[in-house]
Amino acid sequence: MIAYLTGKLLTKSTNHSVVDIGGVGYEVQIPLSTYYKLGDLGAVATFHVFTYVREDAIQLYGFHTPLEKELFLKLISVSGVGPKLALTLLSGLSADELIQAVVSGNLVRLTSIPGVGKKTGERLVIELRDKLKSLSTQAEEPGSAGTVSDSILKSDLVSALVNFGWQQSQAEKAVSTTLKEEQKHEFEWLLKQALKKLYR
């Protein structure tokens, strides 16, 4: 399963982009929040990815920060909320604003997003209010908007290293050691430290 992609940006639009990795173009569905963070065509683009597998298709959903990805996963766990609506929610409000709207039960703000009716808004609040409280705390802490749980962070780091060509066992060992040694939990920093260990 693909959890992280980085490569040359070939195309971009408000809802998807194509990134070239080793001569292979990956189409990634994205929210507006991620689109605004993309550079110019030809620049290096990085996505935290969720691989969505159906009987008739495999789709990649990409996000600028691990926080957006974790929020997306929680959104699609709600009854009646699929990946398309989850992207719409993340396009209508920033991750921090969406978390606050759900935690505070702000139905007016939630239903202001196209495609979100009162019943869907109520389900989001009922099913996610408690689950998003920890994310709400993270979002309020300065400099921590991109933090996620260690298990998701570790999974993303290992996947990134495997995408770079390292063996799964090597990647897992390097990531485990890095997470134990480093106090910083920013993805890019940890990835660089893990790579340093592998190149030793």
C-alpha cells in the first residue's frame, strides 16, 4: 500500500495532480488545501497518501500534512461519508477549522460546505466529536499542526523509505531507531534522520 509519494509535479488542478516518480506518473486526488501548497510544474511535490482500493479501481488520495491525512481517514469512517465528500470537507475548511467545527458541534459551519446536509453534519459531530478532541489539541499547539500518532507516522516513514528502494526490514529498523532517538516528530525531519542511518 502506498502511503507516501515524492517526485516531479507533472500536472495539477484543484482536485487532482500527477507526479512523476522514476518515469511513472501517479495520479493523486487532492483537497484544495493541498493544491494551494503545490509548487510550479516541474517542482518537487510531496504527498502523504491514502490508497483506496475498490473492486473496479485503485485511487490515491494525497495530502500536504499528516494531520490532513489522519483527518481524512476519520471522515471516511463516518457512515455515508466517502472519499469524495471527505475531500470536499477538507476543501471547504482547513483541517484546523474542520476539527474545531466538529468538536464544537457547529452545524451551521459544517452545512455551509456544498454537499453536506444537516443529517451528514449531525453524523460527523456524533461519530467524530470525541475522536477529534486529541487532534484539536494538536492543532492548537504552535508548530504541531502536522503531528499524528506514532503508529501512523511510523507507517508513513517506512513506506517512504521502501518507495526510495530500501528493504522493508531495513526501513522498519531505521525508523524505529529514529523515533526512539529524536524528540522532533515532524515527518520531513524524521525522514532525513532515518535516511542518514541507512546511508551509514
